[in-house]
Amino acid sequence: MLIPDVAVTNADGSVTPARGSETGYNQFAGFYLNGEYWYSPTGEKADAIKAPPGFIRGTTNSALELNTDSVGRVFVTIKTGPRAGETYLSKVAGTTFEGGGAFSLEAPVRDDSGALVSGNPMVYTVENPGISMAQLSPKDVSIQQRKIINMTSALSEGNEVLPIIGDAIGPLNTVKSWTSNIVGAVAPDSWAGMVEFAKAPRGRQRMNLFARKLSQGLALSERYAVAEQNLIRQMADDPEGFWKNPNMSEVKFTEMMRTLQNELSFSRGILADSANIPQIRTLPTGTANDPIMFSAPGQFEALAISAANAGGSEKLKGTYIRMSGDEARARGISVGANQPYIDLQVGVDINF
């Protein structure tokens, strides 16, 4: 008898955890007693347990057929009983696709008052598009697997090289800090510092490797316009020139890092059949033309985190925050009766 591979309660009350069967079933001795089916983990009738819903009469060889495709997916077809002909994806051979992993995006956790307890306030979730991993073609699975490998490699290289650059990029010494801080305010010369580092003999080889890794990670992305695609091609063909390209900037570099993290998270979510997949929003630069929106999800919290991580609000002086008229009035800030919004400057109109 084949029993679904789930945790079960034994006759003595103890619990046997799931065994991790390749097929999703475990084979046991089975019995038909008093009009019901029973199975025994020991083979003895004295230890028999009532068979749960979903059991299959027969042995693994007689009742199930296993097939492994070119990308390692193990499909099981039931050959007997009322479910005969049903095929399902059991596992991916040698691989476990779960939430998390290197460079995973952590959704915010809040207490009952709505205050941030942990996680990134700029992270949100999107629903799975509704195509299960079992429905993907081997080619599509292979593409997602390659994305995960290339993007993780690119982000890992970034995390290794950014701290080496030194004082020029200040606290922007991890990939996460580029996508979770008010970049221009935290380290205003950060991009210039990266360009200078790429020019020096010590940095040229390392930054060229970083550019090639970025190119490999971004090449499979479908989120870029023609101009960005040209920059990505330049990374592979002329990595040294990429860092000097006048069309590059800290804003575009930040967007590349954000896209890498989002694409990595999405590919993992697709292969794990996650119901909700974390993504990270774009964070404004905090300039007069691109202010932090006070009421936008996570933005003001991210500003406060930037202030703390960058060594205080001194770093953020001059950053613009936009409040609606109602938000400002609720906080005792004077605005005109019909004024739709007000822009406040850190260090001038507001402090942390």
C-alpha cells in the first residue's frame, strides 16, 4: 500500500514526520480489516494505522511510473485506482526551490499599531502569475534556473567589490544599501568614486569582472528599453568603457541593482510556486524634482532608515519630502487652504 508522504500520528500517539519520498508516497504493508484499509509502518497488524485519504493500493513499481525530464523535474504518473492516469510534479532532482536564499527580499513586518518591526519597508509582494512550475516547458525552467545562477553571481560580486572601493561610496557598500537608501544624499560622490576606482590599476580588473557579471545577470531580463540594453551589451563588450559611459549614473546603477534583486526574487518564486513573490519598489532620489512622497508606501520609513544607517540626518540635509496639504495640516505645518501639497527640506523644514 502507498501512503501519502505526510506527517502521521502512530497508534501510540507519537508523530512520524514526512520522509521526503521522491514520489510523494511511502510503501507500507497494507491490510483490509472490517471494511477499512489499514497500513503498518512495522509490518505488524498490531501497529496498524487507518489509511489516510489519498492512499493507493499496490507497490511503488506497480502503481507509479517516474519520469525525469531534461531539467531534472521528476514527474509521477499514477497507474492504478481511481486516479489512474493522473500525473504530477514530485520534485526537482537535486534541487530545492524554496523562499529565501542569498539576496532574498524581506517583506516588512509591522506591529498592531502599524510600526515597522523588521524587513524592508520598500518591499511588497505580487501574486504568482498562475503558471505552476509543472506547466513550464523544460526550456522555460532552464531559463529561470540560469537567471538564478547568473543574478546571484552578479550580486555576490557586487557585495565583494563595493566594500573595497572605500570612503568614496561611504555606507553604500552593499547591494542592499544601493536599493534601500536615498543614494544621492547618503553618498553624493558615490558614482564618481566607483568610476575613479575603475580607472585605477587596482580597481580596473575587479570592476571589469563586476561589469561582466552584471551583464550576464541582466542579459536575460526583459525589463529594459533599447538604451539600457545597449549599456548592458557594453558591459560585456567593453566593461572598462561602461564605467566611463556618460549615459550611466548612480540612478541607473541603482535601478540595475533593484532589477537584479527583483528578477532573482521572481525567478525563485516561479520555481517554488510561491503564492506571493517579494519585489522592491523604486525609491525616489529626494531631489526637488523627485521628492520622497510622505504617504507613499515605505518611502518615509526608508528615509529614516537611511538617516540612521548613514550616520544621522546630517547626511540627508537638503533632501525633499512632499506632503499633501491634509497631511501637513494634521502635523501642524502651515499650508494654504487650497494648497494641494507642500515640499519640505530636511535640515530646513524638518529634522529627524
